[in-house]
Amino acid sequence: MAKRRSRPLAPKDDLDLTPPEERRARRLKRLFFLAIPAVAALIVAIYFAAPALGGALKGWQSRRLAREAFALIERKQWNEAAAKARDAHLLRPGEPEAWRAIARVLLRTGQDTAALEWWKKLDEQELLTIEDRRDFAGAALAAGELATAGTQIDQLLAQRDGTAPIDILLAGQLAARRSNGVLAVDYAERALADKRAKPYDILSGAILILSATKHESPPHVAAWKRIEDLARDPRNAASLDALVFLAQQQSLVPPSKPRSDTSLSLRASATQQSLAPLTGDTSLSLGPGNATSQTTTSMGLLEIADALEKHPDARPNHQLLALQLRAQHDPALTDQYVADAVEHFGKGDDQTLAALTAWLNSIGRADKTLQVLPLDRAMRRQDLYLQRINALAALEHWDEVKEGLSNERFPLEPILQHMYLATARTRLGEATAATNEWQRALEAANTPEKFLALANYAEQNHANDIADAAYSAAIKLTPKNRAAYAARVRLALTAGRTADAQTLAAEILQLWPDDTAARNQDAYLRLLLGASDGAAEAAERQAQVLVAQEPSNWSARATLGLARLRLGKKKDALAAFRDVRATGAEPPGALAVRALILAENGYEEGARGDAHNLGAEHLLPEERALIAPLLYD
């Protein structure tokens, strides 16, 4: 018997009478239940992936801003480049390309010590490119970290694809900083002989040779000719900088009314470079030595001035430099040249007016600065306002300076306001108020760059206690700030605090154990303070090696001679100064050691002559004690 179904099947041709709305609701219901797990999975994925996606997006944006900063650096638009670099870093603080942009813009504007910290971050992550190493080495040379520079230069010289002229020049600059002029010239001539040398390589190489050779020597004369050849060709990329260099070798300040140095600003625009990063323009590095001595050249003042004025890339500051050369050539026309400058540039934009007023202040025409820069116009920009303040200071209108800085009509950086007020109050005889202003400036500083700027300014104004405190604060924020350590040693030596200087030198040596200059300074100061025989023997060995490496290093010879003298080796001590001739640029302390050694070896007359010549020189108490018996007949 067939089994009957519990529910009869509907015929195939029966119509589905379910309403469409119900069918649609059923489908939506099924889709809803199916979508719940998918949405949950998506939410979980987004939750875990969002940080990575956000980081990737921020990284891309940071790198884009860094690339824009690089482009602005090439166009020397420092303010804009600084802003882009800072934005890139703020967007993603761990982005290496942002570090690179900040380091490069700091280096290009002369803030070498600050740039070093960023290059070191890249080095720690092993992300340095060849171009980075060059910039790293340049910053280290400028900051005095020779061991760091040497490490990077060794890497550059070891390139498999061959060493570029710029790398050879860096090696030459390092040799010059280590007092090895012969090696420096050799490197420079190798770079100049390289057919791949670019215009700026040629200019840098020629300047390096000038810094390491005597005026009448053939290499010196040839180097000058190279610079002049660059300067005469306006199509050459380095021609404008070559012209500026030639102009700077002249005595640039034309005769003017006698004046004292009353400018409130830091020398060499260090204030703008340190406190308002990237507001200035840097064009030419003169290398480790300043080739400031003139030589016989065929380009005279007027030819250089003509070339500066006609150069297609000349800016107002170059044209003002040309007028300055003309005034130097014909001092009787100085007033006319000043009037021409005021007429041509006095109604220019803010940047032009800033260049004009800085020039007027530099040549002692502060009264003209006040004429072209009324208070209302000066209130537009910080650099204009500071030029007006500088003009008032040059005219010794200290009450007006004090009022202008105190009324806060223009919002200066607090550190600028207080350190300038300190100088003004000092000039007005308000000693207590000046001390308070210095303390307020210390409190207002909150970055290594600001502490260094304050220290530099305080040192210039003989507030050495404030300078030392500011350098110390900079070191606390950046423990490996070589420039700040060197400055503290300099202050201690200036004050005659030999023991403090030696303690600082020992700290430097601990941080930079491969720094031969620091090692030699530490050994020399220990010897002055009465080092033990064991320390004297170690100092002798180290100094002997350094003298062999750097024969022209008088500081190393002084350490070697003093160590041998302490060990009772009088004749050997005399040999430390054999085959070396004094040129007038030697450290006074080294000459004091030589005078003592001459006396110990029976050369009384020469020793007394040297001692009397050192009478007016600054010597440490221990150094002066070495020659004290020689000063009395």
C-alpha cells in the first residue's frame, strides 16, 4: 500500500499567492542576518587596521611636505622651508624624511649644532644617504666635532663608485682643522684637478688653499685667479658667491663718524639664526680657515662693485655691498652713496628695507636708519623693529631703547626682549635691574638653540656667568652639544679657572674619546696642574703621536715639551720645538712653555725675550707662573 504524504504537493502550475511585500521583507530579513557577521568583521578589521592606515596616510603627507621643504631649500626660501619641515615633523614625528628636511634646513642656515642632532638620529637608524653623509660631515666640521666628521668622511672616501670632488674637499677641510695644511692643500688640488668638479667645488677648493698657504706662494696666487675667473663669469653658478668673497676680503667699512660697538644684536646675525630659524640667507662657507688676508689681485674695488651691481641674480644686499665698495674706494663720496642707497631702496618692500637698515647700521649711519624706518613701519616685522632698536642703541638713546622694549607694543620673543633690556639697563647704570633681566632671559629660553643664542650674546656683553649658565642649560637638553662644551671650556680659561677647564675637558673626552684635540687639551691642563709621573708619561706618548700626525700643531708640541720637562727630560723637551718656526698665530700658552724649556736648556736670552713678549698676552695663572722667573733680571 502506497505511503501518503502528510502535506500534499501543490501542482507545478499553482500560483505563489505570497504578497510581494512579504517576499521582499523575507529577503531583507535574510540579508540583515547575513550582514551582521560581515559588518562585525569589518568593524573589527577597521579597529585594528585604522592606526596603521592613519599612520601610513600621515607618513605619506609628512614625506610630501618634506619634499616640498627640499624644493624650497634649493630656492633659498628659508622661512617657507622651515615651516614645511616643521609641519612634516609635527604630522609624523618619527618620519625620517622629516628629520632629513629639518637637518638640511638647519645646516643651510648656519645652525650646525642643531643640525647635528638630527643627522645623528638618521645615523642611528642607518638611514644616511651619500648626500646626508656630506651634510653630516659639514655640520660636524662647523661644530668642531672632528671625530664625528672624520667617521663620515671615511665613509665617503670609501665609496665603491669613486670619490666625488666634494668628498675630497671635505677631507681637506678636516685636514685643515687638524692643522695639517700640507695635506689640506693636497686634497684641494686633487679636487680642483678633477674634471667632475662643479663651480662650487672649485670655489670651495680655492678658498681652502687660500686658508692654508702663504700669500705669495704659487698655489695661493693660482687659487685667487680661480676665484676671480669664477667671479667674472655671471653665467657661472658660483660667480655671485665668488664676488661676495672677493668683496669681503677688502676692508669693507668705509670711513665714517667714530662710533663704538653698541649694537644690541648678536654678531653675524646669530640671533636671527638661532631664535627665528631659517630667516637668514647663507651662501658661502669659507671653510675651516678664514682667508681674510688680501693678496695682489687684478680685480679692484670698482670692478667687483660693477660686477655685483650687474649680476643677474643680485639682490638688494649685493647692490648695497657694491655701494660700500665704492665708498671705500672714494671716501669723500660716502654721503652721496648713502643718499643713493636710501633713494633706491628706502621705499622698497619689507625685506629690502631690512637689508638697507642693516647696512646703514653696519656703516655707522644709524641716524639714516631712523629716517627711513619710522616706528609705524618698524612695527610690521620683528627684523625691522630690531634694526630700529639697534639704531637707537648706536646713537646711545638708551632711554628710548628701554621704553621701546618695555612697553611691549611689538611682541618680541621674550628671550630677545629680556636680553636686550639687560644690555640697555646696564648702559643706564641699573645693575640690579640688568641682572634681573638676564635671569628672565634664562627663564624664557626653552630650547637648545635659544640657550646657545643667549649664551653667545651674554658672552659678547661680558656677562660670563649668565653665558656659562646658558651653555650648561643647553648641555642638559642636548648632552652631546660639542659647541656648548667648548664654550664652557673657553669661559673657564678666560677666567683663569684652570681646574674647572680641565674638569670640562675630561668630560668632553669621555663623550668624544676619539677627539685628539680634546685629549691633548685635557693632558696639557693636567700637566699645568701638576700631573703625576704616570700621567706625564701617558701625555708624552699621546702628544708624540699627535705631533707626528700634525707637525704644525703648537698645542700638541706644548703638551709634549711640558710632559718631557715634568719627567726631567730637558733636552728631549727642547726637541719638541725643533724644526718649527713661530708665525705669530701660536697659542700664548705654547710660547710660554717654549720659553721655559729654552731657559731650562741654558738659552736664557731667548727665553727672556719670549717671556717679555708674552707680558701682555692672556695666560692662565699656571702658564704665567712658568715664565715668572724670566720676567725679572
